Amino acid sequence: MKLILLGIQGAGKSTQGNLLKKKLDVEYLSTGHIFRELAKERTPLGRKIKETMNAGFLIPDGQTLKIVSGYLKRPEYDKGYILDGFPRTLKQAEHFENGIDKVIYLNVSDREALWRLSFRSNDDGREDENLAAIRKRILLYHKYTDPVLDHYKKHHKLIEIDGEKKIEHIYNEILEKLDLKSHKK
């Protein structure tokens, strides 16, 4: 199964992605994690990604598509994947060639996302988690990703979930809407 998880920063994509990974026995891939790892590299690409993320901006479409598509060519993604936080723009959605079964949208209000992020631990050294960068990314999310949601809705691939409920309730609702409630793992 090939799934995409979309939602504003703090919506719980990684939590649900890791739960679904165990249930479906497919790999979970977070584009945020990919970009944070690349940003640590002392390369021109790493420096550019780090500067872009720390300023709260999105990585350009062409670069993002190339990086994500490169990762998905690895053998561990042959039987499917759960992709977190991609595509972020309509152009990325239209040009993504790896195919998907469903897009799960964890709908969380801006206020809830800010509240959650203000209490999230910054132990992993995320320099892109300052309040100004988070607010900018929330604005960019609505500007660029809301049209992506409309795109997948038109193509009958979007499953909208209330992301403000308890983790277990969200997970069970996802399984129900994917018709996986009886799927054993």
C-alpha cells in the first residue's frame, strides 16, 4: 500500500505514520527527516537546505521531487510506503510519479498545532522549530498545501481525519476508512 500523510506541522503525522508502518509492514518516510539529515551535511545542497528550513521556507519543488523520488527507488520501498509531509505543493502532487493509493489528511487547527509544538521536545536539535519559523510554515502550509488537498479530493484519494482527537481514536478511524480494521498484523 502506498499512503501519503498530510497535515500541518504538529498534526501527528509521524505518530500515525509509525503506527501504520507496524500495521501494514511497509516503510515510513518523513520528508522533514530527510531534509534535516541533508541539512547536517557540509555540502552546498546541505547548506542551502539548512538555510531554507531555518528561514521557514519550503525546499524548491524540483529539488524536493528529485530527492523524494530518489529515496523511493530504494528496494525497501518496493512493497509500499507511508510518506509523511509530501507533496507540499500542487506542482509536487501533479508531478509525483510513484503512485499512491490514498492521502490521509490529519486536520488540526493552527491554534492546536502551535500549542502542541510549543510543548514538543527539541532534543533532536531542530533549529527550524523556533516560533517565527513555525508560524511562517503554517502560513506557507495553507498557501501551498491546501490546493494539494483539493487536488486529491477531486481525484477521490483524500481521507480527512479529525487530528485533534486521541491518538488511538485517530488511528482506528484511519484503519476504518482504509478498510483495514480487520487486517491482521
